[in-house]
Amino acid sequence: LKSIVLIKQIPDTGEMSMDPQSKWLVREDVNKIINPFDTYALEEGIRLKEQHGGEVVALSMGPEHSKEALKEAIAMGVDASILISGDVFRGADAQATAYVLAKGIAKISEYDLIIGGIYTSDGATGQVGPAVAEHLGIPHITGVRKIREISETRIEVERLTDGGVEVVEAELPALITVVKEINEPRLTSLKGIMKAKKAEIPIWGMDDIEATEGRVGETGSKAKVIDTWIPQRSKDVEMLEGSAQEIGKAIVDKLKTAKII
Ligand SMILES: Cc1cc2nc3c(=O)[nH]c(=O)nc-3n(C[C@H](O)[C@H](O)[C@H](O)COP(=O)(O)OP(=O)(O)OC[C@H]3O[C@@H](n4cnc5c(N)ncnc54)[C@H](O)[C@@H]3O)c2cc1C
């Protein structure tokens, strides 16, 4: 069974800020992590390899420092990692990203299952997985919380919906996106860290993936971010004084005044 896991390196969510001019996330000089959902995707890929044999490859499109995330994936247990990078890919919306990733996957050529996170903690469109599958002409199942069965030709999963759980099957090759309920991602091992240190991460550009100019990066993106801001939390605090009864009454009065009750 050959799996390809899609991972995105993102700024550590506690430290996010926006460039006021470009409206892009500031990614330099901040601590970076693998998008949390993608660590569950990596764990699932590695488990499938351990249970069924085969291979698992991590793939990312991003700036050169995304190599750190791809090395971490190797330290966790994937066999190889590939980065698609270059200025031409910068400023991509979800659709342009999906196009590029699909071209990268087409170059890898042989695969049974593609695994991604349900969404990222920065862009958070949740479109990339399904759009990659559409480009490749394969089925996709989102929000997977459990792989029930997998064979060489078929996958059966449980997916989490707002109302409960759905059991869905698809023919392979297919793409799934996963939620946190699916597993508990492992920590990197010392052996894995040593392997990752030595690992070469190939960087693919436009020619390698045979991408069409105008379909990638900012020029290939039909959605433009017009404005972004991080809501500021009010720090106004009022301390109530008095007996428990007086404080209780004061809270009820305030909630009534604010029309909350
Ligand atoms: C040079 C360069 C600079 C970039 N700068 C930025 C930036 O400043 N801000 C930014 O948000 N993005 C940046 N990107 C990446 C790209 O624009 C986003 O990945 C893309 O728009 C994804 O949208 P999303 O986060 O809403 O994904 P979602 O659809 O929410 O992601 C769902 C899942 O798709 C997969 N996925 C998503 N993006 C990628 C990816 N890039 N590689 C592999 N798998 C992926 C993951 O499994 C993820 O869990 C940059 C890329 C390059 C090449």
C-alpha cells in the first residue's frame, strides 16, 4: 500500500500575525510547526504501512523552510519527503495549491491513498484535499475518524458529521482528510531523528511537475485576500465586591441589562 501524506508547515498558532500590505501571514522569524491535523494524517499513513507494508511519502508545497516539517515527518516514520517550492508558487489560494499538489502527485505517479488534514490552522479553507482529488479524478472522503477496512482496491471509513457518524466506502486510489479522533500521533524517535538528519529532501519546481504557467501562485489564484485581522479580546474586567448574595444579584442585573437573560 503506497500512501502520500499532504503536510503544510504553518506558523505556531499562538504567534500568528499578518503583513498589512500583502495580507499574507508573516511566516519568517516565527516558530513553525506541522499543521496539527497533518500530524494525524502522517500517523495514519505510517500505521497503514506498519500494518499492510508498502511505503509512505510526505509531500508539501511551501517556502524552503518547509523542509523542517518534511524532516520531522521522516523522523516520525515516513520513508521519503518531497517539497514543491519556488517564488512562482507564492501567494497561492487553495485551488492553485491543489493544482500544484496534484501535479506533484502525478509525478510520483504510483499511489493507493492520499491522506491530508481536514483543514489548516492558518488558511483553514478545507478545500485543498477535495480539490486535489478532483484534479486527479479520484474519489475523496472528508472528515475521516476511522479507517474500518482497507484492501488493494477499496477503503471503508467512518466520517464525522455534525449529526453523527457516516460509514462510507470508495475505490482506491482515493483521497481522505482526517480529524483528530482518528489516532494519537507518535513522537519522533531518536532513530528517526538521525535518519531525518541525513535525509535529502528533493525540491521540485515548475519543470519537474510540468505545471502550466498562469495556473500557480498568485497569478493562478482567483481568490484574493482583501483584508485580514485578528480580533482583539477585550481585557476590561470588573471585580464585584460584597457577599455571595450581593455578587449573585449584581451578576443577574448585569446580564439582564446586557439582554443576555
Ligand atoms: C513560496 C510559498 C509561500 C507561501 N506562503 C503562504 C502564506 O504566507 N500563507 C499561507 O497560508 N500559505 C502559504 N503558502 C501555501 C499555500 O498558499 C497554502 O498552502 C494554500 O493556500 C492552502 O490553503 P489552506 O491553508 O486553506 O488549506 P486547507 O484546504 O485548509 O488544508 C487542508 C489540507 O490540505 C493539505 N494542504 C494544504 N496546503 C498544503 C500545502 N501547501 N502543501 C501540502 N499540503 C497542503 C493539508 O493536508 C491540509 O491539512 C505558500 C506557498 C509557497 C510555495
